Amino acid sequence: MNPQELFCPNMDCPARGQKGKGNIQIHSQKDQRCLCTVCEQTFTITKGTIFYRLRHAPELVIQVLVLLAYGCPLQAIVQAFGLDERTVRDWHARAGKHCQQVHEHLVESTVHDLKQAQADEIKVKAQKGTFWMALAIWVQPRLWIGGVVSPKRDLDLIQALADKVKQMALCRPLLLAVDGLASYVSAFRFAFRSKFPRSKGETGRCKMVAWQDIAIVQVVKQRVEGVLQVERRIVQGATGMVERLIQTTQGKGMINTAFIERLNATFRQRISALTRRTRNLAQQAETLIAGMYLVGCFYNFCDFHKSLRLKLSVGSFGHRWVQRTPAIAAGLTDHQWTPAELFHFRIPLPRWKLPKQRGRPSIALLQLAHQWAQ
């Protein structure tokens, strides 16, 4: 237990969310509790993790969640560990919510020069109807950008996914590869716009201006008389820019959606409800979302990808391969995360701000704000 790696979780504390400030001290080694010297409140070291107020050992919880993240059936886990099914489902929901916060903090809150992104949707069988899971991938580092779950395959689903891609993208030349669904074109055109400031003296709403150098391509697959036909379209953008972006992100090849299809296969393999012929039907959208973020975080932070490895020269001894995860290739981290590191990760709290009050704040309050709000 290292107090320098912990921060105060009290939202009313001026030192909340700040590490290495010397305000965290060990309160009880036996009970695993720490003390914040600023607000003088104690807290357990599991606060902010999935292990908060759990009675089972963290090692057991991690083993169960790793099995769930790699597609092990829930009933097999129940029989192997002698656990109650409701307990395993609760751990799965906790892990999914935690992984969603980690993904939103580390992936969705950053912006990059994507160059090429691909999107697709998966049909999920449910007990009452169906669900649709739309996913997107950043091609060059094979990073899972995010996903959206909806009971309908409509424009709202595709628009929510397009907004996630736009949130991470810098205004640079970008290639968007999708299938033949017409909603993708309208959703991406609507998402990749920015407000143009009004001129002096003008009133009314700001004008929305489309981003330059946004290319949209489609791969339409049809089976005619048992023969698969593939049509590749450039819906928007110049042919030269499309070829240049493909060469930069893929190295070779042509217009395709192979990278998102491989990601779909990974999700189908690890989430039983996504399997094409399965009897394990999805019951609730929340469970499906939890599984999506759990698998997605393991895919981004914990799994090495052979296509991302780098060749490192070792002098006269030849070379060796340096393995990388998508998060390493995207510059989000510098090492492969272990499952324990993922589930122990604490989301930083927002910095403390001076509370709003009537009148002029006191000198002591201003000094406190200057000391801890920087």
C-alpha cells in the first residue's frame, strides 16, 4: 500500500483526485484504510475500484472476470468455483461499468490524427426481438474506438457511433470505410462539421461548415446465384487521397472493411450472445453493454497483436520482436496492462474549484483554492 499512488475520493475535499501531494497517510494497515490530512476523512484503498465492498478475495474476482472476458460460459464458472450465478453477474456488471469509465477517460477523451477508421454493426439475438451493436476501429493501431447498443438499426444508432469517431478525430485527412448501409453516409456528413463564427453584426445560429478532406468509401457485398460479388465505392473524396490514406494506414491493399470485420469476429468469439448460431440469447441491453466494454478494454490494453509488433535490431545477435497492444501503438500507455492493473485503475476526479457564494471570498479560502486547484 503506497499512499503516494492514492488520492482523496471525497468530493468536498480541496485535494481530491491529486496524487503525490503528501496529504495521504496510512490510517490502518490491517483494515487497508488511509487518511487525508486535508479533510481528515478516512477511506479504504479499494474505493473507486470494482473491489469496493466485495467480500471475496480480489484474486478470485480477477480470475472470474478474465474467464468472462475471453468467452468462458457463465455456468461453467459457477460450477468450477462454486459461486452463485447472481454473484458472477454482479461482478460482470461492476467490471463493465468500470471498463466503460476507463475507456471514456483514456480513449474517448483523447484526439488523434486517425487517418482511417472503419465501422460496422452486429445483429444480436435477444429473447424478445433483437439488439444492434455498432462498433468502430482506428485502423493504424487497431484501437477499438467505441460502440453503441440499440434495439433498432436506425439513423440514431449510426449517428451515435459517428459522433464517437468525430470526438476522437483531429481535423486532418480522414478515410471512413463502411458497408453499404446508407445511414453511414448521412451520419458521417452530419457529424464531421464545425461551427463557423458569425461575422460582426450578424445574428442567429452559427453556420455549420463541413470538414475538408473527409473521404467516405463503401464495400457492398451481395450474393447472386451463390456467387459473392463485392463492389467498392468512393462516395466522397478524391481517388488520390483515398489511395494515399490506404497506403499510409495499411501499407498495401485496396478499399476494404477487413479490420472492423476482424474486430467483430473477436467480439463474437468472446461474447456468446453475438455468436451467429447460439442459444445464449441477450436478455438486457445493460448486460450487453457491460460485456462490450469488458471485452473492448481487454482488447485495447491487455492483448498483444501480432500485426502491431516491431522489429528491434540487437546488433550482431540479429533482431527480436517487440510486442505491442493497440493502446501502446496509439500512444495511450507505455506497457501491456495486466487484468489486475485494469480493475485497480482509479478514474481521476475533477479538480476542486472555489465554491460559488454570495459576497467576496475570504483570504483563507482564496489561499486554499490557490494551493489545491492548480
